[in-house]
Amino acid sequence: MSLSDAMLPEFEQEMATTRRTLERVPDDKFDWKPHEKSTTLGDLATHIANMPSWVGHSIDGEELDIAPPGQPPLVTAPKHTRDEVLADFDKNVAAARAALARANDERMLGTWSLLKGGHKVLTLPRAAVIRSFVISYIIHHRAQLGVYLRLNDIPVPSVYGPSADESSF
């Protein structure tokens, strides 16, 4: 079994759970944030929806500079509704799934680098980038989004087991 074939079921499971969480984001709470230092609910949902696009960046490229010298830093266009977030998420998941499916083991074991301002922040095998900086990072922010939902009395979906709002998963 290839690395991509081994990773795809986990990717599919986490993306399905993430979508269920994003489906709960209310349009009228996009500007809400739990603390002045926190990001808004809309910006968090937008960030999560964009994260699957990183699979293609890591598989198809050799590196990504998030703040290229002499250029504006990479930013994701803000979304203003749940439907926009879900459409972006679905598009990014489909592209990520296709990139994963076509990646052979040689590519997955090859290294990829993240840069900021022309300086390397990290270099890892692509498989590790996808597992840690895509899947695990989505899990982290999905949990953060679950807290935002709870603080707004919005039912939190079950993820790895029942939530206080859903008994099945």
C-alpha cells in the first residue's frame, strides 16, 4: 500500500468531521470572538476552509514562502457566509484528495520547505507535512471552532465520540 493510500482514509474522516463542524457556523456570528486577542469566528472558519489547499502546495511544489520578499504576504480572501466557507472547503478538499491520490511514495518521502521572508522555517518529508501541518492543524482549529460554537450556544457535533449535543458519531 502506498503512503497516499494509507493517508486517504484518515484524510476523508477528518474532512467529513470538519465539514460537519463548519456547517454549524452561523452567518450572523462571523464577527464574534471570545476575546479581544482572538480571531473572529468567520476568520477561523475561513482559515479552516483554506487548510486543505496546503496539500496541493506541499505535493506539487518544493517550497512555499508565506511572506515572499518584496511581495505582500499570502492571505486568504475573507469569507462572509457559511455557504462561502463550505464552497471553499469543498473545493479545497476535492483538490487535496486529487493531489494525494496522484502522489507516489517517492514524492511523499521527498522534502518540502516552508519559508517566511525567504528564510526556511521548516523542511520535512511531504507525508509529514500533510499529516502534521494539514490534518493535525485542521483538527486543532476544528476543536477551537467547537469552543466558539459552545460559547454561542450552538450545538457542537460529535467528533471522536458523543458531544453534549449529539449522542452518536
